Amino acid sequence: MTKIFYDEKICVRCLACVNESEFDGVTYERERIIIDDTKPEDWENICAICPVAAISIWNWEFGIRNYKSESYKL
């Protein structure tokens, strides 16, 4: 099972993910990024567009996070 992990503490709120979201999987409400991973988004592209890797894909089956940057891997 794959889930989307969002780290609010490192997010710079550039809204690139919101702009990339086609089906409201990522929205901006009350000065917060809201993630709805049940939406049929291109999550790999949304994760890749984040400049600080605040959004990543978590694969529960393997217990790993997939980040765009090597420095953020577990």
C-alpha cells in the first residue's frame, strides 16, 4: 500500500504542489497544505516538483520513503 507523506515542518509553502495537482489531491486551505492521497493524482510528479522534498511517497509494504533527493533517503 502506498501513502503520501507530507512534512509540514520543512514545507516552504511555494504552492508548486497545489498548482501541479489536477484532481484536488493537494489543496491550500487556511494557510495549510492539505493532502488527499485518495485522489488519482500523478503523485510521483507532485513529489518531484517540491523544492524541499516535503512531499514523498511512502510504501508501507517495504517500509521505505521515495524522495527525489538522495540526501533525504532513510
